[in-house]
Amino acid sequence: MISVQREDFSVEEQIDAVKAASKRIGGVVTFLGTSRDFTEEAGEIKKLEFEHYPGMAEKKLGELRKAALEKFDIIEASIIHRYGEIAVGENIVLIVVGAMHRADAFEACRWLIDELKQIVPIWKKEHTKSGEVWVTDHP
């Protein structure tokens, strides 16, 4: 239920995979991160590029998933993050959380994306009109 991959993913397939974990799931919450064409800091973005630490990124995602399953009252969670060049408008990251109740799913989903940005060794480079810049902050 975790993956770091170059190719795009199907949001619907990931939701179905989480729902298949249990008939007790009554709420599914998703976070879909996509590539935008502008930031306040860099201005116009032409494309993004993601690099990762192979093996370690997957390990950290697995640890996050396990921690979420233990910390929150959820039934299943899926995390996918892409690497390589990402065009404007394309999918970057997907988190899907299934729980009996929506509040638990929302809380876990938010925690997962916030933690992912802090501890998973995946780095983002923005390609702009004025050059390339590695993004260091994690809003």
C-alpha cells in the first residue's frame, strides 16, 4: 500500500484498494497533490523534478503508514509518491485513508501528508524561467 514510482497512478484504483480492506470502512479521505504552474517564491513554474533516496523513501513511507494505523482509529492507508520530471497539472502524491468514521480518516490523512513532507527523503526541484531551485521548506 506504499509506492515511490515514476509513472502516474489511478486515484480510483487506490481508493478501491483501500475500500477492499474492510466492509467496515464508512469514510474514505484522499489527499491528491498536483503540480501547479506558479509559486510566490519562484514565480512561473515550467515543470517539477523529484528525486528520492531509493529504498529509504519506501522504508519511511512504510513506517509512516504503520504509525498512522497504530496512532489513529483507521482501517487502511495507501501512500504513493512520484519521482522524476512532473509536468504542470500532473499528479505528484496520493494519500488514501479508510476508517469507520470520517473524522478519523481526515485526521490521519492530514497527519500523513504533513509527516511525509518532513521525514521522507524525497526532494523537489522547481524549473522556472530564471533557472532551477531546490525547494527546502515544507508548507
